Amino acid sequence: MKRYILGLGILVIGFSSCNNKKTKNTETDLFTQKEQIEKQIDSLNKLLIDIENKLGENKSVEIPAIEAKKLVPEKFEHYIEVQGNVDTDGNVLVIPEAMGKVMKIYKNEGQQVRKGEVIMRLDDSTLRNQIAEVRTQYDLAKTAYERQKRLWDKKIGSEMAYLQAKTKKESLAGKLKTLHSQLNKMQVKAPISGVIDDMMIKEGEMAAPQRPVARVVNLKKVYMEADISEKYLQSVRKGMPVLIEFPETGQNVSAALSYVGNFIHPNNRTFKIRVNILNLDGSLKPNLTGNIKIKDFEKQDVIVLPLSLVQEDREGNNYVFVLVPSDEKDIYEVKKRILETGPVYKDKIMIKSGLNSGDIIALQGARGLTVGDKVKISHLINAEQNVDSQNNSHTNQKDEKSTNEKYYVVKKGETLYRIHKKFGVSLENLRKWNDLKSDQLIAGQKLIIKKQ
């Protein structure tokens, strides 16, 4: 501003001096011009000071308005997260124990089978012929043995003849037993109870012990295995609560750690964990990817902050800005509060000390504040604002009476699959009634869960 006015004054003087063509370039004239310019500069400076004073008087002090939150104790949870895959012990390849042509397939893909039930029969005609031949020989040897035994009991005949007859009978009996065992292997049986998931051979083709002929799957009990870093060796124990999230299906499953490995792999410094899961509806398939969350820490009634609000000063201290009421109405003063912090999970951090219930902290624009600033609160988040679902329930009851429809307000973290399970309504109806283009839900969304 000053430079602009001074430049304007000099420009005016320059024009006036140019118009005075008759002025003599003498020393006296130069001094005269100098005095005139200095007077004009002084006059312009006084004018500039007057203008700035007036601007200062009229200018109102602007106090920024920010969003703030009143702190209340809440629960803090920390999870160890690792990715795993669904697997099952009930995923078995059926391999025949003998070689032969497939004569008959009794079960097709998708059909239930019981353990030990015959799935297919191989060509056993040769074995049956051998059994018939040996059976005839056995019957004759048995008759000869019985006669020799009767004679020997009466001390008639030689002992050697008796022993030869006995040995021949027992040898043929053993051969019959072996042939029947081989005949039994010509029937391919289900190793477990489950469903025929894949039939890998057709009637008329040759089966052999080196080639699987079918796959039987039982998904009622599945498990997830994952490798976890050795740094959690002391934190992870058998029986700890586990939450498993399946992004592809939208399912969340609560379970407990079933097994914690005792061997640390030297290549990646991890050990194995396993979680057994009941899968009665069969919705979890082998090799499905899921996120395993192991709760290793939980504490009630503590102060929890967004991690982005916690700053660090030059001394390495963690701090936040607290808003303290000033002498002026509705005006707060910014103060610095040193914190002792605890564990961090995702974007939340637990505060051990430094903040109390009822303290007001700056949210929006917190990093642009300095100690001693004066601010107003544009929006104060209170604990009472977190329980709006009760008000929604009253509204839902009124809507149900007028429209004969039942509604439900989605809570944070809920999925369409969980709501489908909770209320026993099909996923197809949920999508249709609510005109859902995808299965993604947001907290506070109102869903129709029943229509009459």
C-alpha cells in the first residue's frame, strides 16, 4: 500500500516536472524541486497513516469457528490382523486301490454320500472266476481233510497224510480270503461323508491307483490357517477370541483360536495359527480368502482419539490442543496438553493420561492452531449424539403401521449378509425391496426387512 501511494506521488510529480519545460536546470531549481518532493512525500505519508488508522478502527477481529468434540470414556480394542485361507479336512480325493475298467458309477456330482458307501464298481469278472475255481478246490480239500481227520482220530492212517490234508485246506482258505479282499477293492467307496464335488472318470474308462476318480467334499467343518509374525508369540494364545471377515461374501464369523504353532519358520520368522469354524450352511468354500482379527488387548472406560489429532513437539512429546472457556462468552482459548499414549489400532490411539472425560478437543483445523489462539465452536460432538438409533426405531414403528413394512437401521460394520441371517430374510428380497445395486451398506441406512 505504501509503495503504491509513494509511486503514485512520484509519478504525479514526474508529470508536473515534464510539463514545466521552461524550468532551468540549475542547482537552485534542483534544491527547490527536492524540497517540493519531500513535502509531498511527507503529506502522502501522513495520508497513508490516516488511512491505515481508519482501516484498523473499522476492521473487526475475526475469530475462527472450528469443530470440536467433548471427550467421554469408551472401549478400546486392539487386534492383530492377518490374512488366511479357508480349508477343510473334508476335501478328499478318491483313489481306487486296484486297476480295472469302470463298469458302473452309482453316484454323480452333487449327490450326498456316506462314509463307506460304494461310488463305483470296477470290472471284477476275472476275480470272481478265480474265486469260483479256488472255491471248488477248497471244498474238495475240506472234504479230504475231514475224512483224514476222522481216520486219524481213530488212529487209522498216517499222520503225514492228515497234516497234508489240513495244510492244503488252510492254504486254499487263505487264498479265498485274499481273493475276496481283492474283490472288495474293485468297489470304490467314499472315504468320508459328504458331497461328490467332482467325478473325474467315466464308465468304460480304466481306473488305476495312481489316478483320482472323484472328489468328496464335506464343508460342515472348515478351518483357516495363517502365518503370523514371531513378534506376537507372547500375545497369541489358544482360545483367544477371533473375528474373521470375508470381504467376498460379506460374512463376519466369530470364533476362537484352535491351535497355535510351536515352530517358527526360519525363512520368514512366522508361526502357524489355526481357527476351526462351523460351516453348517456350506457358504464358506475351500481357498476363500478372509481377514483374521485376533483381539489381543481390550480396555474399558478410556479416552480414545483419532490418531491424526495427536501431534509431536520438538522435545518428542505427544500433545493435542484442548479448548478451554475464556472470559468472553462462547469464546475458547487453545491450550496445549501433553499426553501419555497407549496402543494404536488403525486410526485410533488410546490415551493413558493427559486428558479427562469432559475435555473439549479441536477436530477440524486442529493442526492449524497455536497455543493462545481464540476460537469459536461451530459444532460440538457430544456422546448423546451417538445414540440416534433409538429415535430411528420410533420412526420405524410409525412407518410400519402406515405401510405394513418393517424397517431396520444399519449399524456400523454390519453387512447385508449379517442382516439376512439376523432376520431370516433372503438376500434376493433385501436387494429387491431396497433397490440395492450392490451389497455395500453404510451406517444409518434404512432397510426394508419385511413386506406384507
